[in-house]
Amino acid sequence: MKLKPETVRIQHNFATYCRSGISKSIPGTRQNRIHHYRRLVFNVVKSTMKQAFPITHHLLGTKEWDELIHNFFEEHDCQAPQIWKLPYELLEYAEEISLAEKLNRPYLNDLLLFEWTEIEVHTMPDEEKPEFCPTGQMLEDPLVMNPEYRLIRLDYPVHIYSASEVTAKKGNYFVLVFRDLESGKVNFMNLSVLHAYLFEKAAIDEKNLLESIEEAAEIFHINNWKQLLKNSLKLFHEFKRQKALLGFKNYSCS
Amino acid sequence: MNGTVGIGFRRDLANEIINGNINPGFIEFAPENWMEMGGYWGKVRRKAAEQYPVTCHGLSLSLGSPEELDWNFIEQLKKFLDENNVRIYSEHLSYTKSANAHLYDLLPIPFREDAIQHVAERIRKVQDYLERPIAIENVSYYTPVAAEMDEATFVKSILEEAGCQLLLDVNNVYVNAFNHGYDAKEFISKLPLNKVAYIHMAGHEQVESDLIIDTHSEAIIDPVYKLFEWTIGQMKPVPVLLERDFNFPEIPEMNREMDQLQNIIYKHWEVNHEAKA
């Protein structure tokens, strides 16, 4: 590197001041001006985070929120060159510092994950659109699911209830977050463990729905086959209606 | 694109540009805000790139940083530039990363000899990898940092050492001349204007009696138009870009600003009045 150690130190000190507000010796600066850099730098990060996490921001209120973002920016080395990816780093940071416990809001990590997942699914790179037939046999034909999705597991149902209600409802929740391939709109579906299992089987495995239901009956010890079949079909018709299920691998339509 | 007026492609303006309510000669992407992005915004970006010639203005390359260059990022960048048939790629003469952390704003590089050598070497490496020249932009700065020379000498030396082009931001020259008490025309006269690849124009905000911040949130003021007119009288035709990032006005107002720039161009450069690209 062609930079002298002194120049490196000056640049680091300037950047450190912008992140922390802690002023170290930076020669040849105008002291009444450098605070503008800290203000401008911090405003960019603060506004990005507020836009990414509107519910968390609202819940925490200005004081707790500002403190969180200040601490994050000072303590965490931001790695994403693209600032729209930075909110994911706040989510990781919150987990690292056990923010939910510190603020006595046990649902907080789930809320941050839920808000981030909406951004992630909205912006993630396009997957190759698979070939499919729009019509087919729901039970017998292999299914073609929408490839642009995330399936997240939550301890608290932050996607259903308000903050004042969720703490008492700790459990095992799944949310399917997927992107409409045409409009790019992000949709959400609340799923039970069984339904999440069936979705993933359809999305990842080549098996048809009937085979997946048979497996699920065994794994989840479900004896009422008729009810299981009826509910599963209802679920997959809803997937189809909402375009989480695109269609069928039924080569007769090509 | 030479002699045409383009516009920074921001999400708030995207539909108006695609629908032709704003009809620039070219558009400029900040690649970091669009690369690796699919879905709705991916479609918007592709549609815009099909309709208009594209330039790119980077944010995170951090040419002045003491850090190692981020080659993963540069690889993605190259892919983006190629995919969008980008005509000119520019970056800021500043640093945005230090001590392994991005700061997402443009910090001033100390105007020093070792910094010239360091930045020029990095520009050369990136140019080699991208297989295209970089145009570096003179940035606004609000305080000098450990300077051993003036800004014009620093910028000019980097252009010579790196063999790169210049993105001349006329508003930044005005802002810096105001903030640091120098003569804007004298500054521009010291630069190698034959290396200018294109020009940026923007508005700013005066926050103290002796301080202007380069916000891109206001209309261009008359003294900056005058400095622009004087500047283009000194040089050959290049593309000219209007930057607006915040506080977007009504569309007719945006068009009025672009028209004003175009009319000044017509006075000084012999360009085809019908040509957009």
C-alpha cells in the first residue's frame, strides 16, 4: 500500500469520529465543520433502517430506536456495499447482543426477521421461471411451486397479533413469504407446521402431493386420513389461487 | 449522448421516466442501488435500460480508502455494467469504507502525495479489471483533512497518474469554492478539461452563513447555471446530468430544469437539436 501510516491513521480517525462521535486528533480539519459529516453519515443509516423496519421503529419509539441505531453503527462493522442490504446486518446484530432480552421484548428478533424478509423477498434476484401446465391433477401430478419465496419460522406470531398480544402466544409459527412473479408484489401466508412441511416437500422434492401427505401422516401421527386429505387439498388450492403454486408438471399440455 | 441532458434514475422518478413524462437524453444508475435486485425494481431497471442510453455513477467502490479493494463487489459491478450496456462509469474521489466498515457517505481524502499514488494505483487496477475507463468525480467537502496541497492539484495529479477521466461536478466546484473561499473558475481552469467524460449539475442547501451542503434536494441556482455556462464554453460537448435525490418537485419543474440546461448547451455546443442519444 502506498499510503503512509500517518495518512491511514488520519482517515481511520475521521471515519471513527463519524461512527462514534468520539473525536480523536485529526490534523488540518475545521472543527466547526466535521460534525456535519457525522450528522450526514448517521442520517443515511438511520433513514435506511427506519424505512426497513417501520413497525419496530414505531414500537420502540424515538429514544430506544435512536440508541439502537447509534450503537449498531458504532459497534458493528457494516459489510454490505449496497445499503439496501444493511437492514439484514441490524437483524444479525440484534441477535448477537440479545436485544430482545435487553429490552424485555421477547418477540423483537422475530419482528425484525419478519420485516426484513418482506424486503428480501421483494428485492431478491429473479429465479428462472419454471415451465408448468396451468391445469393438472392436484394429488397425482408433481407440483411446480413459485420459486421466489422464503419460509420463516417464528416463536411469536408477529405477523398476526399486535405487540401487546404476542408475548402470551409463544409457539411454533411458520410464514410463507413469496413474490408474485408478474407484479413483484409480496404476499404472506400463515402456515401450521404440517402445512409448512407439505409446502417444502412440494417446493424441493419431486414427489407428488399424495405421496407427501402419506409421509406427513406418518411423521405427524395423523390417523384421520380423510380430514388430512381434505385440509391438504384445500391448502394447495389456496396456494394455487394466491400463485404460491404455479401449476403442474404435466407434459401432456406442452 | 454528447450534448444531451440526462437524469439520475431514482425510484421516485422511475415511472415518469419510463412513461416519457420526463424524457432525458440518457439515464444514470447508481449501480449499488440496482445490482443483484430482482422483482418489481429489477423489471423497472431493465425496462428503463431498454429505453434510454445508460451511464453509471458508483457509490461504494471507495477509491480513497485505506482498505483493500472489494473484488467480489467489483466482479458484481462488472456484470452489472455489461448487462446494462453502460456507456460511462464514474465514481467519487472520496472514501466510504474505513477500518473494515462501510459508512455510506463520501468522506474527504487528505490531499497528500501518498494519497495520490494510492488512489491512482487503485483506479488503474479497477480500470484494468473492468476493461473500461473510470471517470472520477470531484466531490463536495466541508473541511479539508491534513491537506498538503490544494484540491485542484490533487485532482489533476490523480487524473494524470491514473490515466482516468473526469466527471466534472459543476455544483460541487461551486459548493467547495463557497465553503473554502476560492475562485470556482480558476479551479476549473486548472483542470484538464479534455479529460472530462461528463458533467453533473445539481442543487444544494446553504445551512450556515459560510457553509453549503451538497444535498441534491433543491433546484439548481442561477450562479451554478452561470458557472456551468462558462465551463462548457471552455470544452468539447459531453453528456450533462441533472441529479436530484430528495424533495422531488412536480414533473414540469424537473423538465424545466432539464430544458434550461439543454438551452445553455445549444448556445455553446453545436449539437443536433433532435438527437437524444
